[in-house]
Amino acid sequence: MLGAVVGCSLAVPGAPVKAPGGPPPGTVDTNLLGSGNFPTAPAPPLGAAGSAPEGALIDARRMANSVVGPWEVDPSLVTPSPVRAIVLKDAGAVGLIEPGGVAAAAHAHNFINGFASDRQGPVQLRLMNAVLRFADAPSAAAAAADMAQAETSQQPNRPKPVPIPGHPDALATTYSYNAYGGDQRPIMVVSYTAHGPYVLCQTAQANQIDIAAALVAKTLDLQGPLIDQFSPTDPMKFAGLPADPNGLLAHTMPFPTYPEPSTSVPTNPNIGIYQPHAALHFQDDPPGAAAALSTAGVQAVSYNQTLVYQADDAAAAAQLAQDLANSMLHTQPSATPIGGVDFMPASRCLQSDSPEANGPAHYYCYAPVDTFTIEVQAADATGARQETAAQYKMLLAK
């Protein structure tokens, strides 16, 4: 699933009661849908970004569609890391995926924005792939050199250069004890490659140095040609980029802030509109989701408190709700079906128990509405159903 974060509960106990009359059987009567205290009215039109920093975020979400996912390098790399995927709004955010000195080096060379995707697999495998955009090719080249130097200087474990097969321009090092015949902890290969106005960054983990280097090599084989297909926006035009190009984000459930005022809650840089390939970076099962989104002809995905997929038509949206639920059942061994949303016959809800003893369960609901598919994650079953009902109403509202 896309990484929807469980927010404050706005659920109201109880279930709606069907009143006499209403639309024909098989259709949804929104008057019967219990939406608790969740909002059902869309936000006003979001207009343009309004500032260069906001526009940089929008363009980074566009760029995410041209970032290689680790599962495309090795199909076993599907387990989300704690980072999973992140829009890098500034050089400070680079510090979330790189050491502080590396982030400082990026800041010193006109960093604009970036996107990172991180997955784990079996046998100590892990791969983080990021694309960082700079003002121009000379800035990127200088940044790559200084980032590699900063990475080396900050590691205490005797880092040494590592050749990346087929990529002599990659500035890569390893610094794990295991690389020198020590213990059996995984080894790391960290690489920085200037590519036009971009620096392509990889951190690969494996139990052998050649395996980690091969992960970096294949990532670069794929990433270079893919980012070349991206048309970045001139930073001078960032402020004019549309914040909600298809109006879908305004019709997507926002993160709850109660009881704090909304202005006191930091903005999640990942909130926005994504193209289908970009949306895969947030999925629990990217290969399975890729097939489902392709079959449904998904054109855009809106990421906020809930997830909304824009499909080809109503039939495709209905099938996508089924496919996403089935994918969750496949990827979460503890997931089991539970009752759907009251008076919404096409909805499906699931419960997934925590892998930790006595840990909290998670609840998921999927439902089609017109040409859209809703995905909800919540901390309790009532909240999941009410939030799905509220999102349903919001999509139908003008």
C-alpha cells in the first residue's frame, strides 16, 4: 500500500441504520454512510505552488516517476525500510538518507531537490537509490566529489575505494569490517555518480562486497537512462507549478491535526499527486501493485491521509479495489478479511495483526467510487470504515 500514516482517530462508535426508500439496490446511498467526525467536504482549489520551495517539492514528486525502485534492480528487494521513500525538499532533508557531512556538501553546491527509495531483502540485502538535482552539471560534478569525500571522512571503519563494474565515473567506497575478513555483519558500498545536473546516490548492503557493488552497477545501468527521460522544471518557474493539476488532491482526505492547530503540524513533503510509477515507491508490494495499477489504467495517485487512485473507468476502479485488497492479503501473512463498510457493497476491509506480541492491529479498507479507488489505513476498524465513507462523500462533492 502507499504509505498512509495512521492519524488521530475521528471515529464515532455505532453503525448507521438504513432508512426506508433510497436508491435502487446495488447503488450507494451516501445519506446512509456513517462518516463519524471525518471531513466530507473537499478543500478549496489549491491553485499554484506560490513559492519556489513548494514548487521544488512538486517537481521532486514529478521526478519520482523517473527514479528506479530497488525491486527493479533485484526482485527480492521489496520489504520497506524505515525510510521507504521520501521527497527531499532541501539539503537538510538529504541528512535523512546520508550522513550530515554529505548533506552539507550537497548544500554547498546548489542542491535543488531529490527523491530517495529504500528497500530491504533476504540475506542481508538492502538498497537505497536516490536522485539529487543540482543547478547544473558542473555543480553536480563538484557535489559528487565532495559528497564522496565527506562520506569517506565520516566513516571510522577504514573506508577504501570500490570499483563499480561498467561505471568508472562512480565514486564508491566500502567501510564495513566484513570487507576486510572480519565478522559477518553485512558490508556497505556507498556510491556517488555525477550525471548531467544530477548526482545518482546508492547505498547497497550485502554479505559480500561484489554483490553490493553489482547492485550499485545495475542501479546505475537503469537509473541513468531513466532520469534522462525526465524534463525538469526551470527553478524560476517553480512558484507557478500547479499544486493539484487534476483537482484530486483537494478531494483527498487531509491528515487530522486535532487538537493541535493545523499551522503547528509540519507538512509531510510526500503529500501530493504522483504518476503511477512514482506511486510504487510507497507500496508494500511494488511489483504486484504495478500490475494492478497498469490493468486499471491508473493515471494519477493522490497521497494524503487516504490514498486515491484515478483509474480508466468505473469498472477498472472497482477491479482495482479488489486487486489492492488481494495484494494486501498476499503481502501481509496476518491479514484477514473483515466486514466492509456499511451500505457500501463493493468495499473490502482487512485486519492485519502486528508481528510483535500484543502489538496493535492495523485495518485497511478499499472501495471504488466512480472512476476512483479509495485506500484507507487506520488504527481501528470503525475508524477505517468511517474514513472510507467520508472519503467516498468527499470525492462526490463539488
